[in-house]
Amino acid sequence: MDKSIFTLGGSSWVNLVNTIYVSNKQEIDILANASSALQWLKGNNLLRKSDAEALEKKEILESLLVELHTIRTLCKTILAEIEQRGELSLNTANTIKIAVENLQVSPTISENLKMTFEGETVEDHVLYSILDSLLDTLENIPLERIRKCNHEECKLYFVDTSKGGKRRWCSMELCGNRKKAAEFYSKKKKK
């Protein structure tokens, strides 16, 4: 598994949606097994040092995976509404609000003496981090810069933070070069 796919979306909530992707014309779900899910969580810096020990308990890990599936579904709905409507429905906004209100978080002081928030459990911490990234993106990034990769076989999304806002591919290496090479060879065949 190419671990670069873990963070292509540019924000952990988009990366969560991207945990379902296509490779060699097969759909892969990173959250389908505990090992790859843990790699994804670590790759997105969603775990604290203390969380690794808690996740050794099978029931905690399984509960977290269920919650990640639920939040992933919400994030997919958000992306679909952005694509189709250019805005979130009131129902989706309320669902986000309920998800946030159900979290148990506490303020803490980081190493550089900045006040931050942490979930009281592993689940709360991971979900808080993902929902925080969602709300930060929705507040600070124009919705038209949250988009799906232009490659017809790709189903990954990304937050376009490029200066010009013209990014088309989830990754130039994965999709951009593939598309450009296909177009080049197609033109060459026609000659």
C-alpha cells in the first residue's frame, strides 16, 4: 500500500474520505482492517503517545473504527453537497453540530504554551481532530477549492491550497502524470 495516499487530501477529514480508493481497478478500504487503519491514523498525526496503549485493547480499537466509518459517511455527504449544491444542507450542518456536541474534550496547554483541546478518550481525541479539521476547512477555504481529482478513474478528493487555485489532480505522481501520458500517447496514435 502506498502510504502517500494517507495524506493526499490535505486535511484529515478529506483524508478520511480518501480511505476508500481505487488501485489496479479494485476498491481498497484502508479502514477495513485494524493494521492499515492504525497506519492511517498515525500517518495523519491523529494519535497521541498515550493512545497507542489504549488501542491495544481490541474493543477500543473496534469502537474507534465504527466511529471512523460513521464520520467518513458524514464527510462523504459533505463533499457530495459541496459538489452538487455548492453549500451544506441544514440537515448536514445539524449533523456536524450534534457530532461535535457529543465529544468530550478538555483544554490543555501544549509544549509551546498554547491552549489547545484534547479528547478525553482516544475516540474523542481522534474524532475531535477530524471534526476540527473539517470546521477549519469550511471556515477558511472557499468551497470551490474542495474538489475531486480530475482523473476519471480516481475517486480521491483534495483541498486545493495552491496559490492560483488551479490544482486538478489528487497527486501529480498518481493521476496527473498518468493522464498526461495517456493523452500524449493518444495524440501520437492519431498521427
